[in-house]
Amino acid sequence: MVEKYTSPEETLTEIKQLMERSSRFISLSGLSGVMAGIYAIAGALAAYYYLYGGNGAGREGYQENDTTFLLADAAMVLILAVGTGIFLTTRKARKDGNSLLDAAAKKLIINLCIPLFTGGVFCLALIYHNNWFYVVPSMLVFYGLALVHASKYTRDDVRSLGLSEIALGLISLFVIGYGLVFWTLGFGVLHIVYGTYMYYKYEK
């Protein structure tokens, strides 16, 4: 029986892959990013038609139901994005032979949730004080910080997405009144671009 020769380079690559699997959760689905972007754009369109009626004219004054609708709209986008992400990532993890409950996955979730929870409370405080102008910028910045914070436990590409979200959020702080536009760009377009890139780089 002839044993297959393994070069030093191949051995080092295998060792690197084993170390990466043990310290990082690498089964994130690129398609989940694409779907999250689609949900975000759909949510932004729903908010636009609710607030402006599709003609850009808008309504006079603030109405009591506005807060309820916008929070419900954002919650629906979040539920769909998280649910789809869990389903697609679970499917990819099983295909890769990885576990969703290993040490790397737990560290990823914890480091992602701490900035997200903090940002969520901060945004609720802004809404409570009726300061809507800074809600979207804050969401983008805190979300970006969460991605950067968690990126050391998953693909390095996540860090680039996080930095892009932070940059977009900081820009939106100085361009008040275009929250839906920056929401669409940050949670919609960037997610679709990132998800497509991840899919073709690691899954195709």
C-alpha cells in the first residue's frame, strides 16, 4: 500500500485550519447576510410609505402611532434577519461538521451581544426622549462596534463590515434627516454586498 505524500506546506495548511476551527466560528452563512439586507430594505420601504405615502410629501406633525409602527417595523426586520441567519448558519455548520454551541460560537455570541444590547438600550432612551434624529446613526455605530468586537472569533471579513457600518453611522450624524437612506445603505446595501462576497469567497 502506497502512502500519499504530504508536503510540509499542506501539513501547515491543515494545522492552520484545525487551529482556526478550534478558535473561530467560521460557519457564518453569506446568504444570511444577503437576506438580512433584503429584509432591511423592505423594512425601510415600508417605513417610507407609512411616513410619506409613497409621494415624498410627508405628513404634518408627529402622530402617536408613528413610534409603534416604526418599532414594530424594526422588530420584524430583526426577527426575520436573526431567524433566517440562525437557520442558514445552522445548515452550513452541519455541512462543515461544526457545532453551533462550541466555545468559539459562544464567545462570538457574547462579544456580539454586549455592544448590541448597550446600543439597543441607548436607542430606546433616544426614542423615549423623542430624539429620533440620532437613532439610526446610533444603531449603525453600535452595530459596527459589535461586529468589530466579535470579529476576532469569526472571519476577519466581519471586521471590515463593522468598520464600514461605523463609518456610515458617523457620517449620518452630520447629515440629519436622512435616517431611512442611511438605514437602507447600512443594514441593506452593505449586508447584501458583504453577504454576496462571503458566499462566493467561502461557499461557492
